[in-house]
Amino acid sequence: MAKYILSVLLTALALSGNAQAYLNPGVDTSNIDVQKALRFYNAYIQDFNGGKMPNFSKYWSADELKRFKIPDQQVFAINQSPLYAQSYKTTILYAKPLEKCIHLKTQFSAVNDGAGNIMTLAITNHYVDLSNKNAPYFINPFTKNLLAWKQKQVRNVKFFYQPQHKFNMQKADSLIHQIIALEKLWGLQPIDIRYYMADSWDELQRIRGFDFALTMGNPNKPQGISDDIDDLVFCAGLGENYFHEVVHVYLNRRYPKSPLREGLAVFLGGSAGRELNWQLKRVNDYLEQHPQTDLNDFEDFWYSDLYTNPESVIKGMICHIVYAKDGMEGLKRLMSYTSLKEIFKVELQVENDQWNSYLRTKIREYSKLKISRFTL
Ligand SMILES: [Zn+2]
């Protein structure tokens, strides 16, 4: 299932252009404000054609643009490509006049198989304010939903959390301690980060505006994403100390072309709330049970179960291997490569067709290490 989703996503990415959003039967368009809101929304969605970001000031208020470069938190629903640019079937489920705006609920989907079954990527909510006749704009559900949340600033991190959450200063201090160490190691200035945390991933997605987005609805587990355009971290299940996503905010911009950005975050901050060696043990067990798995294509091996992404874990291990050999200098050098082939050849001295046997040996070896994560 998961692999299929990836292939569908990639196929969809190769397409370009959005058709006009389809109106689900029953959507009443007789209201003139609904018609205006639909025109405005369709123009916005189509402005993402080709994957480029639109001029957000055409659609969002000055206040929102002061807060965010990309105010719409539903743009990156499932991966780093804008949801609206991926040629999914765009179905407006309803267009409801509210007191001050029109509420548009949209389903983004794709035909999943020969039987015509539908795969749903996301169900989004947008609110169009028409009170300024010449210039409608979106009201941001994210900003509205956050009004009920609490905030706390600790050094360069502003934490946002649900009112019932008891803020854990010890965990926040631990995060800051690691951030300071990271800044020193890389010679970086503090970055002002907005850090949104909740007990569950579904709750985080809800406050961003979604009724549904792929990955919602599974058992709760530590899960996060980061946005290094607006310096945001969203994380569930680990409270105030989700360092992995903070690493992305600091270092993704430093190594924009490295194939190991995820590996570096795993090496420094673990994966899904677990240390690298916990994850490596799981990958090792899986590989022993599945001798046919070919790690020459390990970048296609990104799902073994809900808690482990073998591709990320293996990339984290590569960071550890080079760090064990050459320390920080080696780790920084490793991040400057732009291709995995080169990394294997030059840094690991492994030829193209030998990745499987090399990685299996190293995974077995590194999964047995007691400390398998760099400690800041
Ligand atoms: Zn990551």
C-alpha cells in the first residue's frame, strides 16, 4: 500500500497543471458570494501550476503575510511539493456561506486502481472573506485555531501548545541545550523557531486546517515535520524535545543538495522518537527475515512498519560511520556531497553493485553498538 502510494505520488508529480476544481453534486452556487469565493479559490489553486509558489499577497491579508511567508498551512499536506500543484482530482465538497465568509471544503484525490477506487490525499478547509468587495482574502484557520493555544518563549524557541498541556521546562531546557551545542558545532546563529506540539498528530493536522491528510488516523506515535521557509516545527508525541525537526530547520539550508539531510537529522536527533540503534535493530531484524530485500536500491525501502523508515535509518547510519572515522570534520565533509553514488565510492569505498552486502554487514554491526547516536 505504502509503496503504491509513493508511485502514484511520483506519477502525479510528473504531470502538470490543474483543471478547474470539480463541484460535488449538491453544492449550491446560486448565491453570488459563493460564486465569487469559488472564482477566487480556483484562481488561487491554479496559481500553483507548475509547482511554483504564487504571489501570496494576492490572496492573504497583510497580517497573515507578516506572520508567515507561506500562510496556508495546507500547502504541504503530504510531502514537500504543494498539494495544489500535483494534479490531483480537486473536488469542492461544499461551499457554505457563514456570517463573515464562505467556507470551502475540498477533497484532493486520485484514482487508485483499475477498479476506479479513489485514494484521498487530503480534505482541506479554506475560508474566503468577501467583506472588501475589490479584494477578497483568505481567513487562516491555523491562526484562528491557535487563539485557544498557549505560548511560551524559551531562548529562541516559541512553544505553542494545547491549553490542557502542562509545560515541561525540563524537556524544553534539554532541547535548548542541544540547540546551543548544535550552533557551536556548526558556527551558527540562533534561529527563531515556532514550535507547535500536541499529543497526537491528528490534532496538529486539524489545527493546520485539515479534516484529513494522508498519515492521519493511525495509532499515535512520535511524528513531526519542519518548515525551513518559515522556521516552523510541528511535532506530536515527544513534547518539548523533538530535536530531530529542529536539526532540519538549522541544517537543511546549509546542505540544500545533500542526499543525507534526513540521515543527519536521524543521527543527531533519532527517528520517530527512538535512538538510531533502536531503529537499526528493527531494520536488522527485518532484513534477517527478508533476505530477498535488495539494499542496492535502499532509497526505495522507506517503509517496513509504522515506526521505522529503513531508508532514513540507513542514511543516519552512514553519517555515524563517517563520524566514527573522521569526527565532525568527516561529518561536515560528508554533507557536502550531492550524490549517494559518490558518497559510497569516495567515503565508504564501496562499488555500486556492493551496497547490499556492505549495508547488511554494517547494519548488523551498528545495531549492536550500545551508543549509536551522536550525543550533543
Ligand atoms: Zn526528518
